Amino acid sequence: MPDESLTSHPAHALTNLLRRGKCSPLQATTAYLDRIQALNPKLQALISVDEERAKNRASALLRADAERLPLYGVPVIVKANICTEGFEANCGSNILSGFHPPYHATVVERLERAGAVVLGMANMDEFAFGSSCETSCKGPTRNPWDLDRIPGGSSGGSAAAIAADLGAAALGSDTGGSIRQPAAMCSVVGLKPTYGRVSRYGLIAFASSLDQIGPLTKDVEDSALFMEVIAGLDSHDSTSADVKVPTYRAALRRPIGGMTVGVPKEYFIGGLDPEVERAMKQALAALKGLGVQFKDVSLPHTEYAVPTYYIAATAEASSNLARFDGVRYGRRVPSGNLQEMFENTRGEGFGAEAKRRIILGTYVLSRGYYDAYYAKALKVRTLIRQDFEKVFETCRAIVTPTAPTPAFRLGEKLDDPLSMYLSDIFTISVNLAGVPALSLPCGFTQAGLPIGMQLIAPAFGEETLFHLGSAYEQATDWHLRKPAAVAS
Amino acid sequence: MSAFETVIGLEVHLQLATRTKIFCGCPTLFGSSPNSQTCPVCLGLPGVLPVLNRRTLESGLKVALALNCRIQPALKFHRKNYFYPDLPKGFQISQYDLPLSFEGVLEVPAAAEAPAFAVRIHRAHLEEDAGKLVHKEGSRASLVDYNRAGIPLLEIVTEPDMRTPEEAYRCLQTLKHTLQYLDVSDCDMEKGSLRCDANISLRPAGAKELGVKTEIKNLNSFKHVRNALAYEIRRQQEALSSGGKVIQETRLWDDVKGVTLLMRSKEFAHDYRYFPEPDLVPFVLQSEEIQAVRRTLPELPPARTRRFMEQYGLSSYDAGRLTSEKQLADYFESAVQAGGVPKATANWIQGDLLAACRERNVEILDLKVPAAHLAQLVLLVEHQTVSSRMAKDLLKAMMKTGEAPEPLVKRLGMSQVTDSGTLQAAAQTVVQGNPKAVSDYRAGKRQAIKFLVGQLMARTKGQANPELAHRILESVLKEGA
Amino acid sequence: MAFEESEVRYVAALARLSLTDEEIHRFSTQLKQILSYVDKLNQLKTDDISPTSHGIPMQNVFRKDEVIPSLDVEKALSNAPAREGPFFLVPRVIEDA
């Protein structure tokens, strides 16, 4: 029987227990591995687990100085697009099946140096292309709150794993909402950091100018703790920011009275699920009770975010995916002819959504269309960024729903790409503007499906998100609920 | 006379000599074992990111300034997207609309019988090199080595300002000489450190619009460039004169057959989908930084030519020839500093020394004649210790043994005979022994004295000072008359 | 905006992607729909707007010209689908005249 007394803790509580010697890192790791064995077959949240590696690392920690390791003995899960030496980093794609990176992503190196133990790799939409975690070549991940529903995506495996206590925390990546939307749909805390805050070195790129790695955790404190470990300048990433990393946990549990928070009207109009709307109203009322002052604001270019995103992101993706040509790594469809080898390797290796995005992205960059699409999108991106800058002149943060609806059913939108794209409507602008945003649990539908609230701050304003988020979390108990479907 | 005018432009890829690659820390040593100088970044493994090597930008900037280019205040890198097995990421990081530098000019000095001219530089930009493909003979497979992938290149593109293959040749030579002054590349064509493609088109003489061009690749030496262009002119001329057309295409020079041949296309559609490289940031060059690099530039050929004319009183041709190559000019100046008379030193270098270089196919520094030795040689002639004819033999001996000229002169007994008593006696003997020549001379055939001087030189084993020998013979002949 | 099957074919060729006729037909239909949605960007006048290619503006990030040890050759080739000795192996590349 899995030892729930260990696996239900958030990372900060677990590491304290370990540090005080209440149990050993090996016991904690084993408890999680047992739970994965029992529950992962139902969820398919993880696509590879290395028990031996995890146990060896956990055992080795006995000789370490626990006090100096902020994540001492914390078992973690890493999204399958973040290179971790020893694991297959296949991005949920056939074309990368068997790819074992000969190097660690910077974030993984930092996690391990901080005492974390990597248990395995989380399932994801192929190359992070999706909002439902259904396009993985390994099959869909299921939502622990309702096994017939999607967990959100693309970091659906990471979110489902943390919701189901298969790891103390997970890393995901967010290009247009891929951490926040599944966090909302699985009732965990997900942070998309400021662009450049966390090194992208070792993150298999989707859209380089939008991608960020961030934590998916059981509470806001863990989010702050993980950011203290993974954030900061990296000499391997030219776009990583040379900005000091604050002690984020200092922002926790401080009063928020008098803080001005903007409520953008564009996020509370038609298309919003009534139950999401109701939950948001309650959440705003709770924040108001804590002394937050709301201000009606406008982000006028919101409706242009999705089209801008689908041009900019697919263009970059089409180029980022060009390296998967069967020459140096991954799967090759053999042929005596080079061109055929390229075309068949890619034609058979990529799934439908990846192909669709490669086609769209190649098209918008191709001769005669660049100015009409790509150049145009970069300009509209400026307008979207300026929208946020303007609001942040008078507000410390912005609050919105994370997703317009709760988790939908498996297969519901798989053949309707446009409607799938629109499920990211509330998260995409944040990536285009480069600012940080936090999704945290703020309620459930009557059917018991989680609902998330999104807090957005100016660039490098993660402390504000933790400050505000932890205050809300202290006043509510949504984050403490556990899904019945995976209760043992 | 041809009714067509030839228009030639050049594209040169220069490998910048840095310790590490342009975007990663792998070393750049030539000739290392296959794939031993690779890392996740230059192999294009999933997840990696480029970080620009500062020295590549500094070296590129040096060249750009030496070519009198304007410098881009905020430069960017772009991705050039195409598929090829030697291209690890499926795109090359290059520059597009915001290159490092643009609008420069290269002054090509006058040659023996050709005037100086200028070639405008269209642009010079930084990019990364691709890997190397090895084609297995008789096999259906190719092998890939990525050691070269990510080596820093500077692509220099000229305007189509050349009108003959010879001009293209001279432009390339001047460019190479200028680059050698900067010490940013070994400029070795055999190692691929300097590569050249040529664009060539013909147009009716007097026409303004450019004709359809072909691009010629696989030019492994400047001579190939000249020969390939000459061939291509004939080929295009024949096509146009017979009412045909030139097709825009890439052709490969086959040096064995002496022809250009159509190259099978790398990419069936040239649609490179350039867009700004999102993994790199823009690079903003402050004018102080540019000035600082400008201050590190050595004195370049045009300025050095002017100084050689003023300081050493050389002709513009001599000064231009000597300063065209840095090591030649440095050698000249060392010799002059060691006491060599400038004009004579210049003559020795351009005459016997360069002839010896050509003969042996070596550089001047390989001749075993240090500049100080040349200076001594010049002084020995100046002080009439040896005759200029003897000096030529002496130089040959110096090149053979590497010895300084003074001890050699002693050891070989080469001192010039300037003792008039000795010569007087020898002249008497010559006059007595050659009555026919003597009577010819006295009968008014002044030329006959040359024969007698020759006889005198032979008697003294060539050690007589020829002028002195001439004078003494004249006086002996007068006396006897 | 039209996205005809011929354009799907052209773009797929550029992207070295073999597609079935069924895929070409389906992508043409779907991408037509997506592009007509994307066309709403043309409602905005952006002539005087400078482009944003990075979320957070940065400049002049360099590394020093210092050697970092390369990968061991075996490690470099460890993921190769085909190799021969220290080389990656590919179907014959034709690049001659």
C-alpha cells in the first residue's frame, strides 16, 4: 500500500521532515515510486520512470549536508521535453523515440544540485503542441479528477502527476499556457516565469521567444521554493536575464491589504463557462475580503493574441523542428535516397498536430508571405506588450480566469484545431508580453472539475504573484482537496 | 573584339581564427579526428542554445573596418532554413537584413602593366560553418563529420565591380593580403580557411542592366578563379552569340577538365525563410567600441605604400609591391633598419629574393636569409667589397647555408680585387696576350674593350671590380699606344 | 486567405514532410480556416509599430573565447541512427556535376 503520509505533502513540508530525520530520502522516493506503480497505469501521467536511478540518488543523499540543500530528498517529475541525462527525452513524439540526451538541462542540473531526486519524465502533447495532452505518441494522459477528461496541456502529464501525488513537484514548460492551463484543470499551482527568468538550455524548443520552464506544485510556497532553485542567469542561454533572484519565500504570508489589482474586461465576456465565471466572482470576493482593491482595466488587443501567437509560435516551431531529420538522433525511416529519408522520417515521425504546425509555420515564413504574416505578428506583439505595460502603470497585478472552461472530454476537440487553440485564449497574451503569471486553484464545478485563477505581474514581478497567491491560498482550501478517482 | 562586357562579383568566406567555435566552446583545431570537436550545441542536439563568441565579433569588426565598411549600429542574427546532412539544426545561423557591416571599398594597387582600381564591398557578415561530408567511393552512403560545424565565418560579398578574370584575381590577392595584415585568419585556401565563389554575367557593351548571372563554386585557388571565369566568359559568349540564353544556375569548376559544369541543386526551391534568430539577442555596438577596435588595426597597405614612398624614397610601384604583403613589407623594413640602403634593398627583394621564392615555391621568410643578412649584403655592394655580380653568387651561397654574408665572403675568398697594382699587372698580361683585340680597339672599335675586360675578370676569377678593371685597361691601352 | 492543396504541397516539400493525399486535403481545409481567423490581424494598423521578437528586450550577450571540453566521440554518436566508425552515416549525398 502506498505510504500516503509521505506523498501528500508539498515539497517544502516533505524536505523539512527529511531534514529532521523523520524519514529518509530513500523512503520518500520509494513511497512515490510505489504510488506511481499503483496509479500511473490509469493516468499515464509519466512516460518513463527509472526506479533504480532514483533510489540510488536518494540513497546517496544520506551523505549530503541536508541543511544546505533546499530540495533535500524531494522527488520530482520532469516534462519529457527537458533534457535529463539517463532518461529518454522524446517530447511525446515518435521522431525522438529512443533519444537519450548526453547532457542535463540547466534546470535539471540545478534541481539535482539542490537535492531533488528525478523519478521520471512526464507525458505531454507532442512537442508541446496542444492543450489537452492527447497528441502524445504514448497515448493521452487522463485527468485525475475525471478519468474521461483531459488534464489540459501541454504539460498535462506534469499537472496530473502532481494532482495525483505521483511526485512532490514537477517541471513543465509554457509557450502559450502549457503550465497554467493544465494546472488549472488539475487543481495544482503552476507558474509561467518572466521570459528569461529561467534558463531554457536543455528545453527542447517549441517557440524560442515564448518558451519558459516553470514549476507545477502543490502550493504557492513550493512554487516560490522551486523558483529560488531554478531561476537565474545561465551562461548557456543568451536570453536568460542577468537579474538577481530574490528569496521568493520572503514574499509569502504577508498582508496584501491596499494592493491594487486590475480586472481586464476582455477576460470576462461571452464564451466564459458560467461555472468558471461564478468561481472567479467568489475568488475576487475573497481577495477583496483580504483588502485587495480592484480596478477595471482594459487589454484592448486581447482578441488578437491567439492569431498573433499562432503565427509567431508556429513559425519558430517550424524552424526548431527542422533538426529532426534522422541524421544525428531519433528515429530514421531508412532509404537509399537522402531526400526520401528526410521526407519519410519526418512524415512518419511527426504526428498530425506537429505536421499541421510545421505546414502553417513554414508557410508564414515563406517567400511572399513573411511580411503579411510573420512581420505583422511581431508588430501586433508589440501592441499586446504595450497593453500590459499600460495596465501595470496603475496596477500591481492583473487577475483573470486561467481557462475559459473546465477540463473537456477526451477527443472532444482533437479534430477541431481552431477550437482547441481558443482554449488558450486567456494564457497566450502573457507569453507574447513576456510577463510572469501564476495559476492557482480557485474552485470546482458542480461535477467536481477544478477551476483555476490566473494572476499576472509585470516582468520579474514573480514576488508579487507569490505574495498575492499565498494570501489567497491561506484564506481558502481549494489546494488541499485531493481527487477521489485516485484515492487509494 | 567582343561585343559583350563581363561583370564579375565575388563572395568570399573567411574562417576567423578563434580558439573556439562561434556559438559554443568547442576547439577549432584543423585536422582533428572526425566528430572529436563536437558538443550538444554544435551537433544541434534538441534543447541547446547558441551564445556568441565575443572574439568572432571583434575579428569580424576588424576586417569590416579594414575594408572601409560602415558598421551596423545594432546587428542581428537570422536563421537561414534549409535541409542538408551537414547542417545540424536544419538552419544556419547567419545574418540577413542587419549584417555586421556594409558599403565598404577595397583598393587594388597597380600591377606591372595594369592600373589600380577599387572594388566596392556590398557587405560583410558573420555566420557559422556547416560540417563536412565525406563521399565514400563506390558506396551508396556518405559520412558526416561535424568538427567544422560552428566554425566562425565572415562572408564578404563584393559589388559586381570587376570586368575581367584578371581583375577578380587581383582583387582576391589584395583582399588576402589585407586580411593577412589583420591577423584574424590563416587565409589558407587548402585548409578551407579562405573560400571563394564567383558570380559572372555578360551584357552587351554599353548596356546598363546586368545580364543573367551564373554562380561558380568549387574554386580552390585564385588561379582556379581566373581560369573558371575565363572559361565561363567563353561559354556565356557562345550561348548569347548563337541566340541562346544564359540560365541562372550554380556551376562547379572542374579543374582537371578545365570546364564549369551544372551543379545538381542542393535545395530545389531557394526559399530560405529567413527570420530573426530568437535564441540570440541583438548586438549594439557603441561608437567608442568601434573606435577602440579601429585603434588596434595595423597600418594597412594603402597607408604603408604612401609612407614607403615618403620615408624611403621608393617609387609608387616598388612601395605598392612591397606593402602588398605584410611579411614582405616587414622584411623590407627590418633590412632597412639593419642598415640596408632602401632602394637597393627593395631591388634585391623584388629581384633575386622573390625570384628564388617563385622558383622554390616558398615564402620569403623560408629562404634562410634573415633581413639582417640582406642588409649586410647590400652594404658589401655599397662599399664595393663585392661586385654586384659577385653579390648574386654570394646570395645564392647565403640561401644555401644560411650564413651571414661577411664570413662567407672570407671563407669563399670572394672579396673584390680593388688593389690597382694587382690589376695593373694583370691588365698588362691581358693586353700582351690579345693583340687582335688590342689592335681592333686602337683602330677605333671601342667595343673590343669589353672582350678585354672579360679576359681580365677571368684572370682574377671574377673578383676584380669591373669598373676599376675597365679604367685600368683603358689606361694600359693608352700607354701602349 | 486561400490555402490550396498546391500550397500545402509546396510548403510540405520545403519542410521535407511527406504527406498523404488525405493529409494534404485535410490540412488545406483546416489551415484555410485558421488563416481566415488569423486574417483579423489586418484590422490593425501597424505601420509605425516596431516589432517585438523577444518578450524581454536584451542585448550584447557574449561568451569568452575559452575552450570547453568537447563530448567524447562515443557520446556524440550515441544517438546516431546509423554510423560508421567515428562518422554519422547518411544515404549518399549527390553534390556533383
